Amino acid sequence: MTIDEKLEILHDSIKSLENIAAIHQASLESYEGSIKAHDRQIEALLAITQENARNWEQLRREWQAYLKRIPPQ
């Protein structure tokens, strides 16, 4: 095998590695995008949960106030 043939094989190998690295990078970016989307969903669910907790607390206070207004029987 000549030096030129070896260099050509080496060049092809480097090009293949570059392609693999580019594919891997794109895969990582896609994965990071999925994680960010998932994080936004979790944040939205937490906000809903906090709002529900506040609503339940308000309902509990209103219920207690209502019960205090009812005369004992």
C-alpha cells in the first residue's frame, strides 16, 4: 500500500469521524431541547399545583367561616 493510499484511507476515516461527531452533536442538541421542553412542562404543572393549593386553602377558610355562621342544633 502506497503512502497516498494510506493517506486517502486516513482522510476517509477522519471524514467519517467528523460526520459521526456532527450527528452526535445534533442528537445532543435535540436531547437538550427535549429536556428544556420537559422542564417547561414541569414548571407549568408546579404552577398549577401551587394555584390549586391556594384555591383549596381559600375554600377551606370559606367553609370554616360558613360553618361558624350556622347556629348549633
